Amino acid sequence: MTDVRESAGSYRGVIDLGSNSVRLVIYREDAHGFPWEVEDVKRSLRLIDRLRDDGTFAPEAVETVRAALRDFLGRAELFGLGPEALVGVATQVFREARDGPDVLASLSRETGISFRLLSGEEEAFLGACGATTFLPFARGVVVDVGGGSTEITAFCGGSFRGISIPWGAVDATRALSSDPPTREAVAALRLRISREIAAELARHPEIREALSENGGSARESDDACKEKVGTFLEDWRSPVLIGIGGTVRSVARVLQAHAEYPLPLLHGFSFRRQELERLAKHVLTRPLEARRRIRGLSSDRAEIIPGGALVLLTVWEVLGAERLVVGERGLREGVLLASRCSAAEAGSASRMRLFEASARRLRSFYPEGEGPGEARARAAAAILDALEEAGYECLSTEERRLILWAARLRDVGRGIDPRAFAPHTFYLLLYGLLYGLTHRERVFLAATASFSTRKAARKALKPYAPLLPRNVRRRVVALGTLLRLAEIFGEGGGNVQAEVLPRGRKGAALVVSGMFRTPWLLRAQALEWTKKLGEALGVDLELELGEGGGGSP
């Protein structure tokens, strides 16, 4: 097995002892202290089912935890992390067990790992802290359906207020008694959980209020632009319900498999309550063997999905939200980022700052492209300014920043193949660690940055048609063509000034000047791509090189 400890000081590890599973996650921190996951090791121990009648852990249950921790220590050592460098947390099953604190103390003595038993409120805060750091919403509610408890946390900027209820996927499934459960058992448990949640929320009205439509905007927008040319961004301004944890991820995988969703990414995937209602009805009326045949559902999750889906649906109904957005980051990331969330930095981070942090990291995989990318972005900005001033293009501030990042990221695929790089750029931007974007925006970014021809773009986007409305696909062509033109001027340094002037009744001229050099061999390409840009914008556009441009090689 490979030893990866060359930069040991930048790695950190978190061990999470949960009711359903125990997990080690190792992160590498960037220069700003932002954690990026590099290793995830999970053991499904189902500890919540291994408490004895007297409320204590069965000895064999504790031994399975010891064995898992020995494995975790060996894995952490590959990253240069000893037990003193690992942060351990324990949740509901250790709160519930009479000997939970004693078992944790014993595990700490034996392994050298310091474990902290989280209260329900602490677990709620840390889960929401991690979730909201990696998603761009300013306000809403985070729901984490675990194995033995469910945390519900309101967030607004850097302010968090959470509760924990002692119902999770494992114990809710157990409470249903039979497999499949009777209608009466389902109705009774649903009512019981609903009443407990409602009672807690009555003591914390701010949680339900966090999902009301009254409040600030999470992103900038330009309504005039939206009315004129439409937008390729989705509206992230409304308060939202964020779902984290194994139950939410399992539900999302099943829904994606059923719909043959074209982008198999969980983070940022959203679905509506009606979809969960149909799935819950399905899993609550099927025995275990039938559930194991459900596409997208793992065998171990098939055992506890009835209770998990029921708890999630009940919480959702009580809160009254219409859609849920999946977050793949939560408690473990929150453990590392707690100080930032407390200082209101993570919860109120703008979505573009979040996106740009991950975009810079992705670009670092091909550092040779940074200079050309910046030159391309400068040229693209000049052309965009000219088109907007002449009324041929209209971008919100956020859209513009995304397009300029498409210019910077065009080269990332060259790290795989310097010549035929475009398909690799498309793939890396689709599946790389990029945060702060919806799935539609991610596909748009990938297609625009890797744009080569209209025909190639249509072929690449065909599988993703459900995510991109026709007007958005048209904008891929227009803005992708603009970036191809900017690439040509970028080769001359990108320090250009541009202006669009009317020419005749239906034509216009793109006048480009400044201190740059466009080799004569590229001049023909510049003329060609200017014409294609005009076609995409619906105008007869020609190129004129002003003073200082178009020099010979």
C-alpha cells in the first residue's frame, strides 16, 4: 500500500462513532485552512442494535469498535497521522447507552485517540456548519437523519439554532416491528414522530420560520438581464431545506437511478417531497429481499431505509418545505470548521467565493495553464464589455464571473492530453470537486469551457438535455464561441480593448485594439470565430483590428 505522507502537516483526520456506522475521514487542508477530503473509510457496525436490555453495550459490540479503530489507525499512519492528530466524536448511541462515556474513555486510553461525546445540540450545529460551508445558501434548515437520531438546524448567515430528536433510520425501522410493516404500524409511528417534532419546533419557532420566503437574497441577480436574454443560473435565493447523512444520500441515489439522471453526483442534487412520498410508499410495502433489488440502494441500507424514509418524510412534512437539496458534507467537516462557523464566516460565505476556492484548487492540477487562462479571461472580459454596451449580451455579475472562470479553466484537460484536451476538460469540470454550483450550472460551465464547435457541443450535451433548457444550450454556443475568440487574442497576451460599432442596417463590427500581438496565422481564425459569434448572437458581425493589433510574429 502506498505511503502518502510527503506533506503530513497538511493532513487532518476525523473519526465519527455513529449509531449505524463508524467512519474515518482524512482531509488535506489548503493554504486557507479549507479541508478537502482525500480518504473515507467506513464500517457498518449498527451499534444502536447492539445495546443490551440494561442499556449497556454488548462486549462484542465494543470489540468491533476496537477492531475498526485499529484499522483506522493503520490507515491514518499512511498519511503521517498518529492517534494524537485524530479528532474523535461520538453521537446518539453513546448518548443513549448507560455506559457510553465509560466506553469512550476506555477506547481513548487504548488507542490514544481523544473522543468527545457530542450533545444533540452540538451534533446539530456541527452538521449544519459542515453542510452550509459547502453549499451556497444563506438561510434555511439542515436535516440530518442518522442511525439513532435526527438533527434539525435553522441557519441564517453564521447563526445556527438546532434540535435533536431520538429517532433515526435504525430505531425507526425497528419500531415498525414487521417486514414489511402494516399500514397501522406506519401510521402510528408517523404520528408519534410528527408529534415529537412538532413539540420541539413549538419550543423553537425560529426553525420553521427559517424556511419562510421573507428574507434576504443569497445571490446577486440582474432582473433586466434575465428578462432580456434569460439566465443560465438557477435561483438559489429562496430559503431551502438541506438534507445530509446516509438516509438522504440513499434516497437521492435511488431517485437518480429511477429517473436515469444524467449526472450521477449527489452534492447539489435536489428533489421534491412528492418524489420521496412515492419512494417511501414503495419501500414501506416491500420486504427486505425486494428492497435489495431496488436500483441505487445498497444492501445494508435496504435494511433500514423504511424507517429512514419515514423519518425524513415526517420531518419534511412538519417543516413544510417543497424541495430538498442534498449536501455530501456535514458533521465531520463541521468538526474541523466549527471556529469558522462560530465566527459567521462559513455560514455566510458567498456562493461565488465557495466556487472560486474549489476552482482554484482544480486549476492547480494543471498550473501551466494559469498564465494563458488569465490572458484568455482578460480578452473575454473586454469582448463581453463591448457586447453588453452595444446591447448584444447581458450578464449578471455572477454569470459574468462564472464565464470568466470558464476561460481560466479551459486548459485543465491538458494535464491529461495537451492536444485533445477538450473532452477531458469537460469531464473534469463535470465530476471534479467544484462547490457552489447547481448541477445545471456545472454542466453549463463544463460545456462552455471545453467548447470547440457547435456540433461537438450538441453531441456532448445530448445526455444532459434534461438539465439544460433549450435557451441555456443556445447560450452555451454563444458564450463558448466568445471564449474561442478570446483564446485567440489571449495568445497575444489578452491586453485588448474592444468596441462594437454599427455597420449598416443589420451588421456590426467588433473593433479590437491595444498592446497585443496576433500572429498572422491566427488572424484568419479570429475572423472566422468573430463571424461565428455573430451568428450565435443573431447579428452580422465582422472583425476590425485597430491600432496596435494584428502584428506579425
